[in-house]
Amino acid sequence: MTEEKSYRDMSEHEIRQEVGRLMEKARKAEALGIINEYAVYQRKALMAQSYLVDLSTIIPGEIYKIEGDDAYFHVDYLKGRFAWGYRLGGTKLEEALPVAMLKPLKKSEQIK
């Protein structure tokens, strides 16, 4: 029986392999129509990808595009591999997103 390593203990290469493995499992679950299993593997892959993000690139007070969504996210602070803040145009309820979901805004997307 092998002991699973946590993402923080893995090398970048190991994390990339794990992301590939999880995405393959997600693809197979989707092909079989097992949507809940597909969603679990997608989220696990997203968390693994968050360990590849340089946290110094996520700046509290800045606004980021949410990958896979038309929404924007204002980051208040970071805790672990999560950015805490709120979605713009929403109810401003605090929520946490894995940092891999956040993409910097392009010059044309700058919000004032």
C-alpha cells in the first residue's frame, strides 16, 4: 500500500503528472456519463494546479478574471492556496477560490 503525498510535498513534475492523471479520470467519467465523479476529478485537478501558481502573482486588492466564468473576482487576502474575496457585480459575499481559477486581466479588460 502506497502512502499518498500531499501536493505541497510533490515536485512540480509530480504535480503535473497528477493533474494529467486526474484529468484523464475526469474525461473517462464524463464519457461514461458519471457527472458527479467528473466534477470531483475536475476540482481535484484544479487544487493540484493551484500548487503550481506562484502566490506572489496573486495580489490582494487586485481584480482577476475567473477561469471558465464571465465573472471577475476581487481578492482581499490569500490563505493557503485559496484567494478570499468577492465576485464583482454580485452580493459581495465573501468566498474562497483556488488560486488556479484566477487569471490576470488583460489591458483591454482593466476595470476601473
